[in-house]
Amino acid sequence: MRYMFRFYFVFALFLLSVGCVSSSKHNACLTEVKTLDAENANLRNDLEETTHQKEELEQSVRSLQKENNELSDSTRRLTDLNANLNFLLDAKRDELIKTAADLQYKLSLKEKEIDELNREKADALKAKEEEISKLTSTYDNLVTELNKEIKEGEIAVTQLKDKLSLSLVEKILFDSGSAAIKSNGKKVLERVAEILRNVKDKQIRIEGHTDNVPIGPRIADRFPSNWELSTTRATNVVKFLIDNGIDPELISATGYSEYRPVAPNDTDEDRSKNRRIEIVLIPLDIDRVVLPPPSDNKTTQDK
């Protein structure tokens, strides 16, 4: 624009120099030159403003480009992170599915094991109930068969859970200081054997007991102490019962001497209670679960 202004200015001078120009025309030319100069100034301002706007726009473009690049990087990182998370989630899901399957399998095995244990328990309980029922029947038979001796206090029959005890005082089986079974005692044991022959699911333990009176010199050569006397008496009862049909694999003899009394040894009456033979029926497998009896414990002493 500057060059055009100079051109107009020179052209005006030229016109003035080549001929006579009226002052009115001259003034008109000057006015036009000023107008053109003003327009030129405006155009220069517009150009500067446009240039400034262009620079600002270019700066904005660069900033936006930078932001776009940063967003692209962030997007790429987030995409990679999301892919990794999906991979980990898939792996964890597969692991949980496998763990759940393993737990379900173990639970199934455990449930089968519990069912089997419940069946075994039910079978054991049923067997124990039948066992106690048989023992109760044996108790009732002994009480019925030995009713006379029970009433006279010579015999006591006791049922405690799955254990049955038949206690016979000394005088019904033996003379004092003797281990030989008396004839009346044999008759009692024969009646007992008739009932016990039907018992196949119990141990039959014959226990010999004495009072605390020491062995006298009259029999000391045969029985040096109450240990020998109690054991020999129990052994003779075992032999007699075996001879009367009791299975020898189910029966045993034990002597306890004076050390398991049922009464104090301070009177003749109480000492006579301690001199006894006990026939005890206990489970073949004493480690089995023991059920409470179907009814209250029974003893002929309560009758």
C-alpha cells in the first residue's frame, strides 16, 4: 500500500508539472490522497490484527495438537491397562471357576462321607439297641429264674447300660475258706448257664472277691492270700460254666482279692457282702459307642 501511495503522489506532481491545474482539482487530488492514505492505514491495521489472530490461531492449533497427542497417549495407556485388567479378570474368573468346581467336588465327597457316617451311626445305634434289648431280656430271664435266691438276698442282678452283673454271695457257692463249688451252688450255676448259653455277643467275666480277713493257717498252704482264694474260686466257676455249655472263648476269670468291696469291712454282715462271685456281661468290643439303656437302670435290689 505504501508503494501505491507514492505512485499517486508522484502522479499528482506530474500532473501539476505538465500543465496548469486548477486549485479545485488540486485540492480534490489531495483529498483523495488522504483518503487513500487513511484506507491504507486501516488496511495495515487490519493486516496486523489478522497476522496477530493468525499467530494466536496457530498457537491454539499447536496447543490443541499437543493436548490431542497427550490424550492419544493417555487413551493408548488406558487401552493397554484395560486390556491387562481384562486379562487379569479373565484369569481370576477362570481360577475362581476352577476353585468353585474343586470345592463343589470336595463338598460332594464330604456329603457322601457324612451320609456314610450317618448310615454307620444308624446301624451302630440299631445294633446297640438290639444288644441292650437282648441284655434286658437276659436280665429278665435271670430275675425270673433266680427269683427265690434274689428275694433271700443271696443273688443280686443289675443292668447298667450295656453291662449286666450277677452277684452271688459266698454262702450260695462255697463253704468258708473253700474254692470247691457246693452242690446247691452247682444247681444255681446250671440254671444260670442255661440262660447264658444264649448270650453270644458279650464277654462273660467271672470275678472273685473276698473280705479283708487274712487267710488262716488251716488253708494257707492252698491259698497263701485272698488273691489265690478269689482267683481259684473264679476259675472253678468258669470251668463249671464251660462244662455246662458256655463258649470258652467268651468267658474269663479274674480275682480281685479284698480290693473291690461293695460294703465296709467293719461288720460280719458287710464282710459277707464282700465275699462274692460276680458274673459280669460286657460288650465284646468295649470301645464301641455306648447308648443309654432304653429304660432306667435295673437292679433286683430295687424290687
